[in-house]
Amino acid sequence: MDFGHDKTQESGFEGRRTVILALLLFAMLSLVIKAVYLQVVDKHFLQKRARQQYSDIVSVPAYRGQIKDRQGEALAISTPIQAVILKPNKVEDWGKVKEIADLLGVSTKKIQAIQRHSANKSFIYLKRQVNPDLAEKIRLMNEAGIGFEKALKRFYPAGEVAGHLVGFTNVDDVGLEGIERAYDAILKGQPGKKKVIKDGKGHIINDLEIIREPIAGQDLTLSIDNRIQYLAYRELKKAVIENQAAAAALVVLDAKTGEVLAAVNQPAFNPNNRQRLNAKYYRNRAIIDVFEPGSTVKPFVMLAALDGGYVGVDEKIETHGFYRVKRRLVRDTHNYKTLDLTGVLKKSSNVAISKIALRMPAEFLWNTYQRLGFGVSAGVGFPGEARGRLPDFQGWGKFEQATLSFGYGLSVSVLQLARAYTALADDGVLHSVSLLPRKKDDQAERVFSIENTRRVRRMLEAVVEKGGTATRARVPGYRVAGKTGTVKKSEGRKGYSKHNYFAVFVGMAPASNPRYVIAVMVDDPSAGDYYGGLVAAPVFSKVMAGVLRVYGVSPDREESMPVLLMKNETE
């Protein structure tokens, strides 16, 4: 046997194994040495690589639902923007940060304060809402301490025309005022989440995966018609300027459905520009503020008396210019002598309506006002909407009952007053009011008889004709019915002002079958005229003419009568 050959072969195999093991040991030793070198000697290399690239989970903003008018025109939309973030612990050049702050309108003092006290903070919003062009300009300045975050900004295409109604959101897209606040729960979306790769400066360089998709908020369509809203805004603003008034409000209602077609206010504000914004500018006076309605409630007293049998259809009322109630006097501006029922409303006699009201039990008159919605919220769901004031009848004296018959001692909003007039417009049926579109009012309620409502509505047409208090409320080609109010402003314990007034007009057209109701209130006109027929009625005329034209309502008057106005016409 050849044993020498076996020993030689075995020796060669052992040699190769030794070499392989040596190579493996060398490789392992090299890796250990490299790891020690990187982690101990040159540890900054790994730290630099970690800073250069890392994964993160970020929020994906969800679009807030649009607010639209009844024609589908946008009143509020969300647009993509950028939030600029300052990371003080990563700032390389504070001089460059100050330049960026200047571009954003952030004060140097604020940056200096951050530099002194916030160096260890990792995240501060420098500005929450920045347009994309400016954000890109800042990005190109390449400052490590500046980062960006995608966001959405609310934009209001109608601006101040619908500002009071639509309201606005804050920088976190939460509704703060108006419809934005009232319907925040359905308008706001649900943010999503995604995993991304960021560079060392915090910029997203790649999307890895969507963890949760964002859910957009629901769109909301209002009953508002932006065409009517703009028309009403324009005419009301013009009236405030011409009459040097402190404020004004106007509401347009569909007399058949109770839908709010327009609700405008002065002074106005632009929700797209809220710098130095004051609550007195964005308060929706038409829905929130209250005032004493004055003579505009007289038609309801007349109608209640007719329905209750407290006055005859053909009855005549003696006025004499004044009426003594206990130890106090109710006065008219003129001695109208003897008036029929139409004349009572046409001349707006406080004496005559007081005599009629005092024939009723106090509870009967109170119940009439209460059924019309006075003293309770109109129920449109608008934040802060007014309840108004209707004192309990058990506390009325005879004089209080008399003054309540011509609109003193109670308070209403413009919306509440317009709503009450739907009962006159729709043959005794009072409608609820809605800021959302609807074809039918399921909450409508009959409060007066058909026959007497039509009778009183014909009386209100006389108010707009020659010799009435509201000839300037006429609309060429259409029959108009309405009532003026010139209301002395309360000064609390001092009583009523002799120089400050609310000028009011509420009317409907076409009077043969009213389709629309408009209520106008002008607060403290100071240019000379202050009567409702001279200040508020012309606004009604122009807006109503536009409403009838926009909706193509056929004229119900064969030829328009000339508009004649006597300067001594009062109510």
C-alpha cells in the first residue's frame, strides 16, 4: 500500500484550510477595526449620514369642505399653502434667518428672542400660512434651520359681500365665526398620515407609504343666492354712506319656503384680510343684534284684532292727535282725525292702533306676538342668533300694552322681523327660516285667517301709495305691500333719544301673490332724513326690483304710478 501519497494529500488539505481560516479571521478583524474606528475615532461620519437622511411620519392635511351658494358658486374654498418652520437647534446662519423673517413680516425682536431663549427647541412655527411662491423663494435661501410643512388656507371668493354670513376659520382650519363655526363638524376633514424620507434639513425627499388616507370634509350648500347677496350688499352700503348711518342690516326671504336668500350687514369686513379685526365689524347684525321694531308691528295688531273680533271691518277710529292712557299720553305726529282701518296703517297712527290694542286682553296680544316668533330664536342654527325680548303679559300695564302695539317695549332681530312678515305674505301661514336650501317648509304654521290676512295686505299696499309713509318703496311694474318704522333709540334709564333713530321698512312683492319678503334696518342715519320711508324704503325698492328681475317674476301691475314723496310723511 502507498501510505506516502495519503500523507502528502492530507498535508495539502490542511494547508488550504489554514489559509481560508486566516482570510476569514482577517476579514472579521477588519470589520471590527472599521466599526471601532467609525464609532470611536471617526464617529462624526455616521452622525453626518444620519442627519443627511432619515424616515419620519408626517400629517397629510385634509381639504375642508367648500361652502357654496344655491347656484353652486363657491363662498369658501381651501387652497394649498406652506407653513414655514424654524428649528433653532439647526440654524447655521441667524443673519439669513432674520432675512427670511423680514420676508414673512415677522419682527426682528421675535427672532432675537428665539435666538436667546429657544436655541434648544426643535420646532417653532415662524409663519403658518405662506403662499407657494414666497415659500419657494425662502427654500432657495438654503438655511438648515428653516423647514416647511404642507397646509391649507381658507379663501373666501365673495370677500366682504358674504363675510358676515360665511364667517372664517383660524390657522388650524377650525371654524370661528358664522357658517364656518356653525357647520364645522361636517366641513372639517380628517387628516391622513404618511411615511416619508427626509434630508438633514427636514425636507421631504421621498414618500415611502400612505399610512392613512386623508378624508376631505363635506361640501355645504346654502340657501343664499350670491347674486342677491351682492345686490343687497351694494345697495345697503350705498344707503349707509348717503345717510351717514352707524350701521345697517338687510334680510331677503323666500315667502313660500322661508329660505334666506340674502343677509347683509354694514359695516362690512373681508374675511381674507383679518388684520386688526374688531368684533363690531364681523358681527352679523341681521341675525344677532336686536332693536325695537316700532310701527312695523302694527299690521299684526290689526290682523289679530280682526281675527279676534275686537274691531269691525268698516269701523272708523277717532284719533284727535293724542290719546290719554292713565296719566300718560300716546301721540301722533299729526291729528289724523277719523281714520278707517286702512288709514290707520297708511298714516301709521299710534293713537288708533293703541285704542284697538287696548280692546284685547293682554294675553291675547302677547300670544299673537309669541306665535309670530318674537322672544324666541329664529332657529337657523347661526352662532349667537338673537332671541329678542317679549315681556310677559302679566307685567303689562295699560300704557305698556299701548306702546307694545306700536313696537316699543319688545325687541327683535331683522331676521325675526322678516320671518314674521311671511305670515302676511303667505295668507296667514308663518314660515320657519332656513339657511339651507329646501323646496318646502315642513314647519309652516297657520297663525291668521286667509281672509283677514289678505285684507290687511291690501291695507299695506296703501302704505306705498300716494299719501302713505313709504312711497319710495314702490317697484315699477309691481304691486308692493309693506310697513315703515321710525324708532327712537333707547338710552336706558334716560328714556328715548330725541335725535337718534332706527329707520326700518319691511315689505313684500308682488303683493297680489307675494314671493319675497325684504326687511331693512338702518341704524342712526345722521345726514338729515331719518324716517323709515325716506331711508330704508328706497333700499327695499332697489333690492326687490333686482330680486324680481333675477328670478323672472311677472309684473302684476299694468302701469307703474309716478313716485311722489312728501317730506312731511312720517310714521
